[in-house]
Amino acid sequence: MSNAKVYPVPDDIRKNAHITKETYQEMYQRSLDDPEGFWGEQAEKFLDWFSKWDKVYHSDLKNGDIRFFEGGKMNVAHNCLDRHLEKRGDQTAIIWEGDDPNNSEHITYKDLHERVCRLANAMKARGVKKGDRVCIYLPMIPEAAVAMLACARIGAIHSIVFGGFSPDALKDRIQNADCETVITADEGVRGGRNVALKSNADKALESCPDVKNVFVVKRTGGDIDWKDGRDIWYHEAVADVSADCPAEQMDSEDPLFILYTSGSTGKPKGVQHCSAGYLLGAAMTHKYVFDYQEGEVYWCTADVGWVTGHSYIVYGPLANGATTLMFEGVPTYPDASRCWDVVDKHNVSIFYTAPTALRALMGQGDEYVTKTSRKSLRILGTVGEPINPEAWEWYYKVVGDSRCPIVDTWWQTETGSILIAPLPGATDLKPGSATLPFFGVEPALVDAEGKELEGACDGNLVIKRAWPSMMRTVYGDHKRFMETYLSAYPGMYFTGDGARRDEDGYYWITGRVDDVINVSGHRMGTAEVESALVLHDSVAEAAVVGYPHDIKGQGIYAYVTLMAGVEPTDELKKELVKLVSNEIGPIAKPDVIQWAPGLPKTRSGKIMRRILRKVAANELDSLGDTSTLADPTVVDNLIEDRETK
Ligand code: 6R9
């Protein structure tokens, strides 16, 4: 891959970009050499303060004590709304695109401000105050953003639970964070189907006696149960209160939100983020990584239930006074042109999505894309998993008409904002590489003993110093924070990912370290083998895991989803083995290929390799928790096919 194709920065992008090659180098160096000066300046430039901080930062990764702009007073909702009112009160803040293509809405900054103030007052009237935790269990409707900002306005800490999670998962999260207030809707709507939210919440709440208030948004008007005294119609609650609600003065380090995320062990942990540092990270990266220009429409397709929705639908764009598009539906409804239809309908300039969505759309054929205009598009982005060069090229050529740089953004729930990514006007692209670190981010690769590796190499990805939007703790469990992230390599943050650095200093994320396979002593990223497999015209998607092998230690087991209409044959298996062998080397040849009509994925679209490893190893009685899968029956089918493979 050292001879990977390079896509230089296009001239027209470079000319107007916020950051060019020269300014990137200069600012990056300064951010490491003079962090006090650098972060102080950025915090003044990007945020509005009620009063200044005492100290720019305190970073003690050994003890997990990280503070930025301590003593400074600010408010996140004020920064996302109030300060914009004078200049852009009548500008659209949120374009909401409903599941039904005939249903959309423009919400101005002024309107959003009023809605936020009203909900903030309605919560206050019900006793919600600074420091309280509020659970948000909503579909992708404007009220989700309103609820986040209303919490921020009064200093309550939100904990969003993805609308696709089960009652059990919701219950665990409400209990863990001791939430007394829940904001939900009667039903959600996705892909033409209604999703029961209130009834899920009711089930969860049977085991949550401490919940006193349940605000219910009327989205569909469907039938729901009602508990008097606890349940409140959202629209009635906000109609009853004043539209004036001063923003609480928060300290920079006061928590803004908790977001649960799964690790390799135990129950999901509540990743806790602070106010000022988090917002600075989200705002800076939104502006620079996407090269956001005044007046552009920006669309991130994530759900607000994931960190990407927090930072790049709501907080980053609104802090920058941008117009952010919020989409209720799915990319394949009513058909696979939907995303591009929406781009044309709303003149979207920047489009940010996940590789898994791209691969799915790629499998449907190019016509769904090419029949749309997409001429408003300027920048494309990806997030969530390594993007295989094949999907990257498709995104670049077919979606972007070979005009639009693709920013492959590496980051995590824990990092709060993008840490490694190209900047459109500054970074030449290599398909499949997240490229270079953002300002203030000092990545390194270490071996298993924690020894830092130099030059072009492979290793565990760590970050050597704190950055403003870094998580501050695991809610209620600082010990777990230390153990999970800061103990493996003392003094450094361990990402859990493996990466390769090439001779240009570019980073290539190879996937979670536990997804790396060791075949006859050779380390290999599952993503590498997957990328090779999907090069084949007949392959829509592939997932690769290691399994115990008598001679090699680990063998390579590949689950392959074929394009619609392709016959699975032994001949095709041979072709695929040969393809991988040609692409990477004989060492990477899959030992087993199993046809997989579907792959087990989380609701955020990540392939659950843990389960695939168990099926491959034939450890069928220890599959573990499958409740967070989007479609648990996929696993049964894989097990059935395994026997006949
Ligand atoms: C933002 C988000 C984090 C994990 C991360 C890594 C994988 C995310 C990636 C990527 C390769 C990218 N990941 N972005 N891998 N290239 N551009 O996805 O957060 O849900 O917490 O997942 O996702 O493995 O460690 P989260």
C-alpha cells in the first residue's frame, strides 16, 4: 500500500479553503509547541465567554485529571443560539427532512432559540435543575436537538439513548445515570414504518421508579398508554411557559452530556464530556475538517443517538452558525436515490456518512446516483470504520463526480471530536487513510510493551497528550475510565485501535486491536482482507475474523455478501481466494469463505465481529449478548449455513 494512489488537493478547493498546506503545518506545530497560547486563542475565536478562564489547561493523563479553560464561564446553548441571533436570527439553523419525501421544515436560529427556551422553562417548572441527568429517547425530529440544547441551557446533563435500542438497554442507561426525567415521542417513523418509542419507554420505566417526568412528543398520534402525573405532552408543556429563559452560567468543566458506548468487556459505559473543551473541539473540527463556508448547507446522516450526531449534527454546526440538515429516514427509502435527491432538494454542499451506508448503496447500482444532479456537493466525508479503497473510489467518482475531496475522519465517542483526518485545502488524499492528526493531537504507535515505534510502522494507536474535547471520566466510575483508557500505557490515552503509519506520516487505521489477526506470526488487519474481497465485482460486503487454526495459530474466516442476483458457486470462492492472494499475498488467503446473505450489525451499522468470531470458531453456546443487533435473526441464518458450508 506504500504505492497507494494519491489525490492532490484540487485548486478550486485550496483557493478558498480556511486551511492550506502551509497554514496546517504552521498551526499544527504551534499547537504542540505552545499549547497554552494556541488553545487560548482558539477558545477566544470559536466561543463566546461570560468570563475568562484562570488557566488554559491542566493535563495529567497518569491520573486521569484533565481540565481545559478552568474557571471560565460559558454556556453551550448560548454559544449555539443566542450569540447568533443578531447576525443570523432569520437564517435557517436546521433543515429537517422527514422520512416522507414530501415532508420537510426550515427552522431559523430565532425559532430554534425560542423552542429551546420554552422546553428549558418547561423542564424547570417540573423541577429539573443544573447537574440533573435527563434521558433523551427520541427519533430524528427537531425536538431531539431542542432537547439537547434545552438541557445545556439550564445545565442539566443529557444522556441520549438511540431510538433503536430495546427497553432493556434503555432501562440500564436510565438507571446507571439516575435520570429522573425522560424525553420521548409516541412513535418514530423510519423507512415508512412506525417505531414504538413510548411503549418501549413504558416497559423500561417499570424498573425505573425514580423517573418523575416523561415529556412525550406527538409525532404520529398513534395509540399509547398514559401514566397520569408522570407523563406530560411536550406540546402542552412548552405552550404553558415563557419564551424567555436566561442561559445558566456554566464552568468550562461542568459536564454537558453522557453517552453510553460499548467496549470489549462489561456493560456499556457512560462516556462523560465537559462543556467548553467539548464544544471547542466540535466547532473547530466542523469548520476546518469540512472546510465549512458561510451559508453552506451541511448534512451529516448520523443519528443523534451516536456521538457523530451530537458533534456534527447539533453542537459543531450550530456553534459555527451553520445550516445543518437533520434526516429522519433511511438512505434506501423510498429508494436508493434518497440521499442524492435530498442533496439536490436542499442544495447540500457537505455530505458526511458511514462506509457501511456507501457499500449498501454501491450494491444497488450506479443509476440511483447518476440520475441525480449533485452539483451542489463540494466536500464528502466518512466516519465510523475503515473505508475500503473500493468504496472510497466509488464515493469519489460516482457520488462526487471526481470533484469533491473525501475526508475520512477517525475519532471515537471518547474523543468527542475528529482527531485524525485530512483538511480539504491542505491534505493530499490516499483512499483508505485517515491521513494526518488535527491541531493539538499527538498520536503515536506503540508495541505491546508500550515502546513507541518510529517512522513507517504498525502498532497500537495512542494519543500522547490531552486535547480539549477528550472525555473526562466514565460517569460514576472513574476507576473504569483509568483502567479502560489510561492504564495500558501510562501517560498516554489508548484508543483500542491499531494503525499503520506510512513513509509520509499518514495514518491508516486497521481496526480495533482485537480485530487484528495473527496468521503464522504475521499481523493482518481484518479490514485489509475485507478490502481485497470487495474489489470483486460480485461482492457487496465482506467481514473477516480470525479462528483457531492448528498450524497457523489463527486462520482467516471470511463472511461474504454477494451482490443481488449473483449465484454463489465454488468457482467464485476460488476466484476470491486468488484475488486476496494477489492483492495482499498468499499469507492473507482466506481459509474459509462462507456466503452470508446478511451480516450481524449493531444499529449504528458496525459489524459485530465478536459474534462472527464465535460462529467461525463453532463456539455456538457462548455467542454472548446479541440484543443490540439490528436484526438478531441474521445470526441464526449464519449458524444454519455454517453446518452446510
Ligand atoms: C465516531 C465513531 C469508534 C471506533 C474507532 C474505530 C472506528 C471510527 C473511523 C474508524 C477507521 C475511521 N472508526 N472512525 N476506523 N477509520 N475513519 O465512530 O465513534 O462509535 O465510538 O466508534 O470506530 O475503531 O475506535 P464510535
